Amino acid sequence: MPPGRTAAAGELTLAQNTSWINCDHEKNRKTGIAALFRPQTTKSKAFEMTKRFVESKEAVTAEKDETTGQKMMCIQDFKEVADRKLPRVHRNYYNDGSTDQITVRENSTAFLKYRIRPRVLVDVSQCCPSIECLGRKVAFPVGIAPTVQFIAHPDAEVATSRACARKGINMAIGSLASNTVKDICGAGKSVDSNMTYAMQMYPFKNRVMAAKLIKEAEAQGCKAVFLTADSPTLGVRYREWKDDFRIPSEQGFPNIGWTVERLRAQSNDSVGQDTLDDSQNWARDIAWFKSQTKMEIWIKGVLTAEDTQKAVEMGCHGIIVSNHGGRQLDGVPATIDALPECVKAANGRLKVHIDGGIRTGSDIFKAIALGAECCWLGRPALWALAYDGEKGMDLMLQVLYDDFVRCMKLAGCQTIKDITKASLGVVRHDGPLARL
């Protein structure tokens, strides 16, 4: 609950908030569905989950943008409001991809060729979308990816952290966050002590600074390093250059030691030149990161079977199939298209997550069916922050959760394990639907 706000009538307290992600099916079978809505002295975990989302959904139904009166029903609604609120230069920075923007468009449109093959007459009364992720159970297979958030809202990662904790999902903290790792983790853990984080990093040129950041992340309880491996240099984003975009300098980048004064002296491109290391390589960098921490090492930016195999050989714990939101090399595959070959190459030897283009519950469903274990959101989180800060992030996650659970039920899936390749078909070029 945000500081300074007390629980409204009927609103769940923090103690209730931490139990909703567990699905106690056996107890529910014994008590019956109706018991979920009866007052109980000792509430089941599934009761807490269901009660929370019944109450939350009522709030969602009534939520409108104060300026336009537009109901916030889907991620596109958040984007439309954010586009109106953000200055043009900042809007372009968030929404655009590199050069011709082929990849940034295809990240979303590539989902459209897949069709869900629903099963009917399936009992989905106890639908449970929760999974294990980074060592804990989370509400549904979604996390918030690392992004530059303070352009969207001054509360930035602190607001995101509290919302993620409240909704029971994980968060990856960006190296270029405007708040310290300590403040971000402290904000979330003040809501839920079990809140879990990953620390996103680059193979920085300055290894002294990088080592210090790793130690701080570990000290604050982060569970993994997400090593962004697709950025030996920055991609060219035409509108950023034409806009002469520069990172706003009000707060600096405290986690890498960049003061406001230093940031003011940088162009957007020189930020990358001063920090990114184009001599990065598997043998040197993975060994170095392993020598610095006991946190899990994940590779973010994998798009091929070959690099998946390399991550296995180097002893990495997981990969994130990612093309940097289409902001680096244009013309690479959409992440949903790259996912199957990476899953096949992993062959269960490491975990496979995905980001890029995920906008709906059915997008999450399709990614899970193709073998991803979790989906990470970048732009939707930025649009939610621009819409209404922490409250906007809460609402966006609620909307997406509702959409995913509805998709699971309509597809005849009671648990995540029920979502398989058999749940999807793909539209062939000549028209008919083909099984995967």
C-alpha cells in the first residue's frame, strides 16, 4: 500500500495480499466453490486470491482516465493515454525502434499468426496461473523488465517496485535506474518481504564500478544478474537523433555513479560509448561475473539456438529471448519467432524467458505454449507509469492478469502445465491452420 494511504473498506491488507498467489485446490474441492465467497474464520489461500481479484476487478471496471473518460481495458488504452501525456521527444524515445523499425513492429504482429486451439467442457473453476520464478511463487508468468522509467513518472522504479510487490510478481532493476538499488528493493519489501528482484547489467568497461554494483545488488537480496549481451554499441534510432534526444538529467544514474552534472554533458549516443564494452565475449565476461557473485547468471538478448547452447556450456542459469525491444539491430527475428529454436536448444538444461511485443493475455498464453516460462514487460510498464504512476502500474498488471486468466479458462487450461504446443496452431501462408 502506498505511503500515506490507509486501507479502504473491504480492501485487503498487506497480510492478505501476500497469500493470493497460492492455489490450494484440494481444500477448495472439499469446501466447494461457494465457500470461497462465504465469510471464514480461517481463509484458504485460494479464497484470499479469489477475493482479492473480485475486489480488484470491480475497481478496474470503474477506472477511467480523468482527462478523456476512457476506460482502461487493455494495454493499448494505456499506450494511447501515455502518448497524449508524454512530450513528443519522450514518447518517441519509448515507442520507437532502430532504423526502419521492422523488428519493433514485428515483435507484436508476429503473435498474430498463432491461433489458440481451445478445449471445451473442462473444469476451470480452480484456474491457477501461478508459477515458480527466481526461487519463489509468483502470481502469473509475468515480470517487469528493466527500462529507463523516470521519464515516464518521477516515482519511477520505486513506484514499480511497490506495485510489483502488491501484485506478487518479480522485477528486474536496470543499471540505469534513477533510484538506488537499496531504495528500489526497500520500497517493494516494505509491501511484501518476499518481493524478488533481478539486477540487469551490461559488460561495463568500468569493472570496479560493475563489481560494486554487483555486491550492492547481492546485499539487497537480488536473486539473479540479467546480463544484457546484445549491446556492444547502441543501435541507431532515427527519431532520437533527429530530436537530439538526451536523457533528462534531474536525477542522474546513481547505481553507476553518474551525477547530474556528468549526465548533462552527455549526448544519448555518448552515454553508450562511455559505458558499453565492444570487446565483450563469452569466455571472459561470464567467468568474470561468476567470480563476483553467487547470484544466478542469465543472458538477456539471445535469439539463436547457437547462443542458447553457448549459455548452457558456460553454466548460465537461464536466458531471456530478447531483441532489446527492437531498439538495437533492426531486422532480427521477433522474439516469439526466435523462441522455439531457443527452447529446443535449451532442452530443459536452463530456463527460457522472453520479452518483446507482449500486450495481451493471449500473447502470454502463446509464449508459454511455445516453451517460455515467464514473460517480461517493458513498454507496457512505461505506459502504465505515464498513465498514473504506481496506481497505473497496479491497474495495468490487474488488467493483464484478468486477461490471461480469462484466456486460460476459455482455452480449457486450469494450470500453466496445461498450456502446451498442442494448445496452438499456426496460420499457413496458403490459409489453413496447421498443428505445431
